[in-house]
Amino acid sequence: MKRIFMIALCILCGRLCFSQHAGDYTELTDTKPHDEASVWNKIPALPQIGWGSTDIRYAKLNVPELSKMTAFKTKAWRGERINAQAVIWTKNALTDVKITVSDLVAGSSVILASEIHPSFVRYVMTDELNKDGKGACGQRPDKSAWDSSLVADVLYKPELKEIKACTAQPVWITARIPQDVSPGVYKGMVAVSGKGFEELKLNLEITVLNRVLPLPKEWSFHLDLWQNPYSAARYHEVPLWSDAHFDAMRPVMKILADAGQKVITATIMHKPWNGQTEDHFDSMVSKVKQLNGSWEYDYTVFDRWVEFMMSMGIDEQINCYTLIPWALRFDYFDQATNRTRFLEAKPGDAAYEDYWSSFLRDFSSHLRRKGWFERTAITMDERSPEAMKEAIKVIRAADPDFKISFAGNYHGEIESDLYDLCIAYGQQFPEEVKTAREKAGKISTVYTCCSEARPNTFTFSPPAEATWLGWHAAAGHYDGYLRWAYNSWTIDPLRDSRFRTWAAGDCYLVYPYGYSSIRMERLIEGIQDYEKIHILRKEFTDKKATGKLKKLDTVLSPFAAGKNIWIRNATDDVNAARKALNTF
């Protein structure tokens, strides 16, 4: 009854009711073998703390093995955000635990504590690759058939009601370096307090270099993580497209904007991917076949979604899916029968052309009125070149100036028609094609999905693999990276990242309420590294500094595409390359 009342209250208020569920929650039980009480009894009675590594997902029920670092030390450009991880471990329960940070000071210069964001790392259930270890695609209806474990990933709040006895509790620190701060060595403190124990302290030291990273909005990296607004409405139990729905999405999309996202994911038909996620995508445009046989279109939802995303700072491109769905069934409301109907037709059929030509002509006019036409692309993914050719004919006939986007295998016969072309990981653009696309101002990116065992961003993937992706994009001279799911949440995403198809974490990179993840923060590290490389390449080219260009290419070489790309160790390669990058 209480639940029904709260939903009704949300509908009446229309705003902010999602926050009712944003409090603490209980993680699932880890059934994997772990340190026994005899091991925990060997540690001191008082809680312990130490600096760890952002490359490690520390086990919740094991005494952590840490280095003896007395201070975390790193280097950063002005405008960069950097990550660090510490671990608390205790054999006695702790309550009302809180992380605080001090200002970072270098002489008379200060990085305010408000620029440093601490989070407790929460645990989520994950699983594994397919049994052959070669990928993670396919049905997984029986969770018990897959090796599951609890892993650290959710970047939660800086407060916890309790840290249970005989547990390790990671702490994640993200420091944002202001663009206008003076170079220097900045020192400060991270402190953890709670009931019944003395404050635990760690030293933090950041050497700010005399180079500047632009604001995320200005990054050249073309980031395209597909958003799912329908997932947010279901999870937060709010009416679709209500004010409360947009309020619930705001902190989630803020993370995306701060990562430099360029693309708005919009859907112009019902179930473009046949309902592959927990929450299927619907059409943001209603199509009505009137009694006289003419068509009428309503763009209210589409416009509100695009305007919302633009208000978040994501406004460079609108990718509209799709003219070639997985199931070739196209929705419309038929006034003659007063019901929703579906047209079944394939690219090349007269009925297909009639359905889409009418819409695309009207859509073109609407986009031009809104001032959005130049930034909009009609987008398809993983379809055959034959089907693509037929769809391209329809698009060009409706408006020859429409941009077209495609993600999938490289097909030379359609490449010239594609403004935004994203190819599957492991493939390469022919060098002359990539050069020509760059000169024409076209976008050329790379993507990963469930097919890749490594590199990937599953909840069990080594964290450095997310960073590795940015380096791979730089080494391959791609314009950026695409991944199909930013927030297509599972039923219980904060506790269980497993899904009925694909490996755990494949469906989303961040969590409800604006909780980021280890995976997302490490991905952003790689994007920042890409941006640094882009800046350095231009500087060295302009100055004809061939020696420095050659050195930079050497640093990038482990990340280039090739047959044996994963013989090397991703974590070691990333750490060595990031260290070298800060020496330029």
C-alpha cells in the first residue's frame, strides 16, 4: 500500500520523488572463498587504512595487500581529473563512517577541497566470460551456470552507515585540477572518521604540470555512449517523460557530459533493437496514418528529449535509430482502425520506401525549423551492406543533405555515404580512406561490445582495460569510441550487474542516482590521455619536432591494432604509457 501511495505521490508532484530510494542498500552476499576469522584476528584491533591501486578491485572479505606508500603521489595537467584508491580494513564493525578531504596547498596556491570528490566503493555481483573465454555474447538465463562473485565498482557517497566486521572497504578519490591553478606540488590530506575510532589519515600529493587540458565540452574525442531514458523511468518508478523522469536522469547525464559525450541517442521507431535490454526503446516520434491515407507526425517527445540533453551540454550530434531494425516491423497508429499497427517490409520494398520517405521528408523540415538538421544523422548499426544501400537510397531521395551514421563491420562499398562511421574493434580503416575521411570532416571511430573478451568494460574486466581503449583510439588515429550501452540498467543494477544475455556490466557503465563506477572513471582517464596526445601531436607537428613525434609514436605503439595486440599486459602498458605522457 505504501508503495502504491508513493507512486501516486510521484505522479501528483511530478518531481524529485526518485530521491526517496537513493539511500543506503544491502549488497548481495559473496559466496566465494575468503579469508577466515583466523586471518582477520591477526590484524590490529583498530581499523587500518592505506593507499592502494586504481588497477585493483579489492575483495570485500579479504585482508588487502597494499604497498607501504606513506603518500599517494601523481602528476596532472591543469584541467585534468585524476583518480586514487585507498582501502580501509577492520576486524570490528564501524558505524557512521565518513570521508573528508582537505584543501591541497602549494605555497600560496590552493586547490579547494570542493574540487576533490571522495566516494566509498560499493560491491556488485558479476559473472564471467563465455566458457571458451573468447567473448561474452549469448543467452544466460540461468545465473547459477556462470561463475559469479562480488566485485568493487559502484562509486557511492562519502558516507556509510556501517562497515561490517572482517571486511575491506575501498575509498575512491577523484580530484579535479582547475585550469587556472598555478603549476606546483600540491599537498593535502584524506581523512576517514566514525564512531569509536580515531580519525584515519592519508597524505595526498599532486604535482600540477605547466600544461592545460581543455574543458570536456571542448575535447576532440568523439564519445558516443548510447543512453536509455526508458531504463531510468522504470528503475525510479516515475512516469515516462514526466518532470520526475528528467530529474532522475539529470545526475546520470551530468557524468556523461563531464566525460565529453558528443552524441544524443534518439529513437525514431518502436524497438529498434527488438527489446534486447531490460527496458526496450520506443519511438520518440508518433506516426499517424490518417483516414485520408496521409501521414501526420508528432515530435513532442523527441524535442523534449533532445532539448533536455542539450541543456546538459551534450549537443554536437543527434543519432536517430533506425531505418533497419533487427525485426523489420514499423509502428504507426492507424486512424481507420483506431489501433497501433505494424508494417512488415524490408529495405527495397515499395511499402518500406513509402513509410520512410514520407517520414524523412517531414522530419527534415522539422529539424530545419528547430535548427538541428546539420547535427542530426540517420543511424543504423550492424546491418548488411545490401540493406544499407537500399536504406541510403530512401534517405537521399527524401533529403540528399541528410547525414548518415553507421556502426558495424567496414564495408567499402557504402563508406563514402557515411558521415559518421564506427567500425568494430579489430578492424582497421584503409589508410587512404581514413585520410580522405579526415580531410572531408567526417567522423571515424571504433567500438567494442560483448564480442571482445578483452579489452572491455565488464564489471569483471581489469579496470585498466577501460583506459586502454582511449589509447587504442589514439594509436589507431580514430576520432573516438562508441559503446552501445551507457545506462541500460538491469533489474537491480546497484547490486547485480548480471543479465540474461551477455556478460555482467555489458549493459551499463554508470549507476542510478548519478553514482559513477570504477569502469567509467578509468574510461575517462583514457579519453583525457587521448586529448593530451591530440594536443601534443599538433604542437610537435606545428613545431616540426620530429624527435618528439617519434617518441610519442613509440609510447603509443603497444596500443596499435594488430593480430597479436593482447600478448602484452594491458595494465602494465597503460601505466607505463601514462607515466611517459607526463614527461613531454
